[in-house]
Amino acid sequence: MSEKLWAGRFKEKTAKIVETFTSSIDVDRRLYAYDIQGSIAHCKTLAKAGIISAKEAGELAAGLKKIKQEIDAQTFHYHDALEDIHTHIESRLAEIVGNVAQKLHTARSRNDQVALDVRLYLRDTVASIIQLLGQLQKVVVHVAKSHIKTVLPGYTHLQRAQPVLLAHHLMAYYEMFARDTERLQDCLARINVMPLGSAALAGTPHPIDRKYTAELLGFKKVSANSMDSVADRDFMIEFLSAASICMMHLSRLSEELIIWSSTEFSFIELPDAFATGSSIMPQKKNPDVAELVRGKTGRVFGNLMAMLTLMKSLPLSYNRDMQEDKALLFDAADILSACVEIIVQLLPKIKFNKTNMQAAAGEGYLNATDMADYLVTKGMPFREAHHCVGQIVSYAVRNRKEIHALSLAELQQFSPHIEAEIFDFLTTQQMIDRRTTIGGTATRAVKAAIKTAEKKLKNS
Ligand code: ARG
């Protein structure tokens, strides 16, 4: 059973330490279902080419299905000596179907086999992450919709800048997650290419129909160059890059949840079920979920860097270094899925403290720009208006008042253009609702953005 597939030319047994060192079974065993799916398609391709009989193909496929059941049922035995999942399955097949198992690897190498397996895995995984991101976008839109009247300060440099609707703030994340989805869809097109038949690196002399294999496995395309097919991992790098960008977005959202839940901000309250306490400080309610999403982001970035570094100096075609790719890939995909899933559950349970948000939006001279805009409507050039309002802000700061708390007479000392209407003009709601251009924070514009998003999500 543990006879090596490649033992023919070797006189000495492999050292135990080498077996352990080179084994990848602990990582790649999760590819088993894809490996078996690929092998069954390969049997059919061999039979179609007349390389094995239909009967033999049937026996091989039945044996492979039995192995799938064994692995599903966790009765399958693993050994380091068998290196990887491909070898494990082939060895077990020999035990089940006998000599005919020796024909399965005709016109195939583990190099194109592993390339196929990871492509099958990633195709499924990306499709399921796209689904999760669809749920996330729906949740974001849903929460945004219920906060079309909630106002908070918008920030730049983490300084209060201008008031915005909470719905507008949340819809910014909708846009990010929509682009993340598009990036993954783009990347799917390049994952969905069938490498089998490239064999070790040069292709195969056996007359197999690669398009038929692709059809059986639901691939859109057959890879065009056998060396590229076994040497290339850019489709993984592309995924890791898309995953990193999406994690960066999740991390920024998490960062905001962490800040907003602090006593200093008190903009939100996290649900008890999604927060944790401190073992020493009884009063603490910590935003660990958001912190871990932020923390795990670093791991995904690291995996992208590790994969780029892994590939950068490899001569064509396959090199064993590439075995390290799977741990990085699986880790990133697992983290991304878990993080999207937990944010989907967390977001709708957050309690937004509307009163505190509204109060914060009314303090800190957030209407200074609008005051300048007002003077512009009275014919003052913007630079001059900016300077004039700067002086008003300085006066207001000295008097510990907001601009709108100054009297008309005080305001008119700075410009005779200022009239009583200014007080309505400077209310938070009016400031928000004047920003009606596409993409602005006016209630009307945000409602339109939500409607567009809902339509897009319905059709996706
Ligand atoms: N376990 C190997 C990997 O993941 C499979 C391919 C092995 N090919 C080889 N020529 N040793 O990369």
C-alpha cells in the first residue's frame, strides 16, 4: 500500500524525516472530492480516446466513488509516506480495483492534476464567497434603509467634517462590497480554465480530447500552453489580491465599529451575543469580533505576499516550492468566508444611538462650509467667503458657541450679506438635503442609491 508511485529508479528507501518534511497530506487532503471528480472525468477521457475500455473506466470510477465515501465517512487512512492526496487516492484505488488502477495515471501527471484540483476548489470557493458577499450587501442596504433619517458627523482626518446620513455612510460600504464581488467574478473567469492533459509540462502523446474533459468538468476553456498550465498560480494570486482588498474593506468597517462603540463616541451598542467581557474588569464589553476581523486581515495580506514571494523566482515549469501554495490559499479563503459571514450576522443586531450621533453632528462647526457656500450665493467669491467664515469660526470658538448659536447682529459684523434665513440654511437637515447631486448625502440621493442597489441585488 505505501509503495511509492515513483519508487522504480530508487535503490534506497526515503528517509523518514524526508517523508515527513515533504508530505503535504495534512493540507491537501481537503481537495479529495475535487481530486476524485477530476479523476473520474479523466477515466472517461481515456475511454473516449480508446486508451482504456469502457469497462475499465467504469471500474475505476466505481472505485473512486467508493474512496469518496470512505473519506466522507472518515474511515480512510492517511500516511505521510504517501505524500499527498493524489497519491493516497491512487494507492487506495489499487487496493480496491486491482491492476486496472495502474492505468488511471496515463496521459496525466500530478503537476496538471494538482493544478486541476485547486482550480476546481477555487471555482467553488469563489462562487460561495460571492454568495456571501451578496448577503452582506443585502444586509448593508437593509440597515441603511432603516437609517435614512439618522444623521451623524462625516469625518475626514478623523475630525468632524460635515453631517451625513448614516444610510449614506453605510452605503459607502455597499459600494465597496459590490466592487469586491465584481473583482471575484472577474477572477473566476481566469480560474475557470482546464489544465488537465498538460501532463508533467510538455503535454501528452496520448490522443486525449481535452475539450471533452473540460466539458465534463464544466470548464469554459482549455488551457493553451502546457508549461503555463502546470507552472502558473497567478489565478490564486489574483484571488488572494481580491480577498485582501475585501478584507481591507471589512477591516475598515470593523475599525469604525470599534471606535463607534467606545464610550468616547457612543454611537453604537454591540449586541451582547457578539461582544465579550474582561476577566478582570467587570464593566467591560469588548468589540472582539470586529477586532479579530481587523486582525485576521493582516494574515490574508501576509498570504498574498507569501504567494507572490513563493512564485517570483521560480523557473518554468512546476517546482516543489509550489506545494506551499495551498496552505496560503485555504487559509485566506477560510478567513474571508468566516469574516463575511460574521459581519452579515453582526450588522443587523447593532443598536445605533441616534441621539448621540445627531448631537455630534450639531457640534464642532460642521456647518462652516455651508456658511461659506451661503455667502457664495450672495455673490461673494469662495476664497473670500472661506476667509470670512474662518473669522466667524474663530469668534465663535472664543465665545464658546456654535455658528448657528450666534445672533444675527453678531454674524452681520462679519458680512452685511448675512440675513435671518441663515439659521434655516445652517440646520443639519438642510445641509444634508442640499447635497442632491448623484452620490451626495441628500435624503433623495441616498434613497435613489438604495433603490439602485436593491434592483441590482434582486437581479444578481
Ligand atoms: N503535492 C504536490 C503539490 O501540491 C503535487 C504535485 C507534485 N508533483 C511533483 N512533481 N512532485 O504541489
